[in-house]
Amino acid sequence: MKEIASTAVVICAVVIAVSLVSLIVPQGSTRRVMNTVIGVFVLCCMIVPVSRAVSGFKIDFDVPKLEKSFTASADEAYQNALLRETRISLENSAKTYLLSKGYRIRKIKITLNSDDKKGIYITRFRIYINKNEVGKYSDIISLIENKFEKTPEITVT
């Protein structure tokens, strides 16, 4: 903004000075020569500040720093999708495994977590069984502990 303001001030000052000089110049061939000189002077006075003003503008073409957030979001979305698919696969595997051993399970809910050190791991293993399966409670716990290395929470529904 400073460059534009200084350009405007210079142009106004030059126009006022040129107007005063053209009042003083006598009529005739001297006036034509002076008009040519004044025209070139005004043109130079306009070009120099405008070029300085234009060179003072800095246009920043840097890519915004949103790339990392987009990458992080994509990585998080991939991680969440991987956790979801792993959870579904483990739930189906556990249900199929218990069914093959003769246990009828209502529902299995597995909660997974992940980090850089452990990878993906089971934080919670819940099994919902029918009332008629209560007698097999300890057998179900034993099978799941052996297969998945996690003690399940069993809820009778």
C-alpha cells in the first residue's frame, strides 16, 4: 500500500509542477519543444514510481501447509478402515471358531487399538451368549484365551 500511495503523490506533484511550467513558457516554437520535454518528463515520472510499486509487491506462490493435514487425514482414514476390517474379520473368525466347537454365540464385539510399537492389538473382547450356554462359560473363556490370547468378558443375554 505504501508503494501505491507514494506513486500517487509523485504523479500529483509532477502534474502540478508541469502545469506551472507550461504557464510560464512563451507561445511559439519554444512552447512545442517544452511540451515534448514535459511529456517525456511526465512519462518518466510515471514509469519510475510504478515500476518501484510493482517490484514492491510480493506474490507468495507457496503451497499452503495443508498437505500434512490431508496426508494425516488420509493416513487416519486408512488406519481406521484397517482397524474396522480387522475387527470384523476377528469377530467372524471367533464366532466361526466357537460354532465349530459346538457353542452358539449371540454376538461377539471386539475392540481394537493400534500404535507404532504394538501394531494392532485387542483391547476388549466381549461375547454375548444365551442363557442356555451359561454352563459352558468357562469352556468358552478357555477357548478364546488359547486362540486369541485375550480373556473375554462374557455377558448372558
